[in-house]
Amino acid sequence: MSPPVVQSVMARLAFTPDLFNILIANGPAPPITLYSLGAPMRRIVPMVPIFSGQALSVAAMGYDGRVFFGLNADRDAVPDLDVMRAGIEETIHDLSRVTA
């Protein structure tokens, strides 16, 4: 719902090569459990698209007392995305142990 001027600037930036190669986003989620046809939503899968020249996007979102991460990468630029996923998982486990 942004004005056309903002949309055009964002579109140009999205396809500007070498502007940045990683995008990290954190979005708010509703503080209550959501339902669809009476069934509770169990998880959120946050996803941020990658643009031309980008290698990686990381999104995080809290929902229903948990934090969910979404990773999206250019396979050629980041062939070991599973290593990053495992690192995030391990760090979250370490932090939860320290704060318990």
C-alpha cells in the first residue's frame, strides 16, 4: 500500500547489483494463537526472498512462545546453508540452557 514513488525506488534498489548480499529481517507475529477452520496454527515459516546479487536472507519470527527462522539462499553462493541452520539451532539451545 506504499505510494508509487516508494515502490519505484524499492524496485530499483532490489535489482541494484552489489548493494548488499545478505538480508536479515525480524517480523512481529500476533500475540495470540491463530486458527484456520478451527485448527490451531502450529508454526510460522518466515521467508524473505533473495534479489539479484544477494546470497542469503534470514528471517525470524516469534509465535505462540516459540521463535521460527527461515533461511533462503542462492545455492551457488551459499552451498553450505545446512551449516548455518545447524549453527542457529545450536546457539538457540545454548542460550536456552544458559537462561534456564
